[in-house]
Amino acid sequence: MAAAVERVRAAVRTHSTRFEHAIPLIASENLLSPYAKELLISDLHSRYAEGLPGERYYEGNEQVDEVENLCLDLARRLFRCSFADVRPISGTVANLAVLKALAEPGELVGTSRLADGAHISSAGFGAFGLRSVKPVYYAWDPERMTIDVGRTREILRAVRPKLCLFGLSLFLFPLPVDELRPTLEEIGATAWYDGAHVLGLIAGGQFQDPLREGCSVISASTHKTLPGPQHGILLGEGLAPEVAKRLQSGAFPGVTSNHHLNAMAALAVSLAEHLEFGRDYARQTIANARALGQALHDRGFDVLAADLGFTRSHTIAVRVAAEGGGAPVAQRLAEAGIISNKNLLPGDSSPKHPGGVRLGTPEVTRVGMREPEMVRIAELFDALLHRGRPPPEVAAAAAELKRGFTTVRYCFAAGEAAYRYYDLVGRPPA
Ligand code: DSN
């Protein structure tokens, strides 16, 4: 058994070193701040606190109540909203809570297709299937990489779903919630936004503002552009009291028993840090994504939406048919120390053969990279995929580039404290 423990520790150490030397470009990943990471391994990890603050089923929850009330208050301040629930333990769980609260089995729910970038929650084999709701798909504009408003209006008027989900996993541009709002009101649909990917951009005031554009509920994970722990959240504005209550019961006891109290404490810290640093972080994350798109485009890569500046978010999409296809390219990049994922792109003929890679800048921005480093990353892509340089050579160059960027920024106790994120267990901040 001891040998097994050592193997696990060794594997995690190897993983951490690998990522320390790599250029991580997964659009859905980010790094925790020192204070947030510290709380993730606190005693809260071992405790139960079902229910809401002041209405628990266990004793010993006074400090947990204080943390949860603080977390709720910070969430409401950051997103300028009147309702928050921080008990869903992931983005998908948050989506399930909304579906449980706002849709009945058999009902129609508007959403986007997986091939157009939707999250697997919208699939029959995902949260939609678990709640037995039927998707009504919006029309898609592949040139603008967003929902086609005119054709979607017609679909909504014809089918009249009661609930409409707006949100993507390949999320390049704001979705036209505002433009669809009159139609949604006409058919009496509740607009629901899955903000997992762009939560930190919304909070930083650099993307769309769904709660002011007609959505009454946001569900999200909290660890993508919002650099928090792996967790979930519900936010709402203008909700009738009975709808707020239904969302709360959707979260508990609907789709969680205990929530993860350590992650909730880490989330509270991340929200507080985002209130302080989120605007700058969101702005630089988007600037980096656009700079990476431009630098790849300049080197002959087929970056989608070139006419629109590639993206308004943290993500770009690159069609890599000419370089061998999504799966082989993502694998070759990983061998060269550049971590990304293969991705279906609009127009792909087979879901088994994604034609692109999705690249995101949340993590490289978090460690302080800016536009000049995006150009250097594009040079690594070019060397590997166009000029045939061997992966180990490119990996060495990637590690060299990364050497100056292993300290988490945009958080308290960063900078001078020189906190090394990739240590197996984080040192406490100075
Ligand atoms: N799987 C995540 C992503 O990479 O987009 C979303 O849950």
C-alpha cells in the first residue's frame, strides 16, 4: 500500500513539473491563488453543512455559515445581482440544478448544438438527457461564430420553449441575448445563461452582461476565466421569490447533499480577488487571445473569425486540417509541451474527427504573459507544425519561455511573495 501511495505522489509530482515547464492553453483551465489553494486543503474539506447558513442539519457550522454568507455577499457584489447560491459543486451540477428548478421532464429547452460549440450539458447523454428535456436548437452563423438571430427568432416563435439556455464551450463572441430578448418575452421564455467559460470576463466587465441583457439566471463553474476552485455557482436577478426558492432546492437537496466547503472558502477568496484584480485580468486575457490569434494567422494558420479579430473572449479556434487534423495536432503539441485540446468546429463532417484545436489564454495570462509572449507561442506552433522541428526541441523552447512565468498574478500575495504555483503542496503566502 505504501508503494501505491508513493506512486500516486510521484505521478502528481511528475504532472506538476510537466505543467510547470509547459505552455497550458486549455480554455477551461486556470490556476488558484495562494490563499485560495491554502483553503482548499483546510479542515473544511472534512466537514458537512447541508442546507443554508443558519438552517443546517449538523452542529459545528458557525464558521462555515460565516464563510458561506461572505461568499454569497461577494458573489452578489461581483456580479451586481440579488441572488446567488454557491452550493453546486461543478458547472454541470449547477446546470442540473437549473434544469430541476425551471424545466419539467418532456419539456422543450432552447440551446445550441454541440457542433456549434455547446457544452455537453445540452446533450441527450448529458444534463438535458438526465432531466429528460428535449433540445430546441438555435440557428448558427458560422462566419460570425454566434447565434443567427433572424433564423433563431423564427425557430423560437414556431416551437415556443419555456426555457432558453445561452452558453458555449467554444465561446468566441458574446451571444445575442439582448437582440433575442423581445422574442423571448413574446413567447414567455426564461433566458438562462451558462457563463462557465466567460464568468471572469463578465465579472471583469469585458464581455457581455447577461443579467442586464435579459437573462434572469446564470449557472457556471468557477475555475475558467474566473480563476477559482473547481466548483459551481448560480446567480440571478429579478427572480420571483418562488423561483429563487426553486433554484435553491434545485441545488440542495436536488443535485447535492453536502456542498464542498473547502472549495466554497477558496471560491470566496477568488471572488474577493477578482473584485480587486478582475478587470485588469479579464482585459489582458482577451488581449492575449486576440494577439495569439493574430500571430498564428500571420504564420499561415487558419484561425477562425479572422475578419472579426478572431475572438472577443479568452478563446480562439484554429482549423488544422492542413496540419493533419485536430487529434494528431493536439497530440503533437502536447509532445512539444503545449497543452490544448482537439475541438469540433462548425462544418466538421464527423464528430469523431474534430477539425480544429481550441486554444485559451486564461492560464498563461494568470502567470503574467502578455502580447510578446503570445507571438513567441505562435512561433513554437510554426516551428512544430509548419517547419517540422522535432517535438523535444520545441518542448525545450517552450520550457525556456515558461521559465519566467511560474508565479500566479492578479491575486493577493503574488508578486514579491514569488509563490510557486506548481509546488506539490503550496507554500503559504508570505
Ligand atoms: N469541459 C469543459 C471545457 O473544456 O469546456 C467544460 O466543462
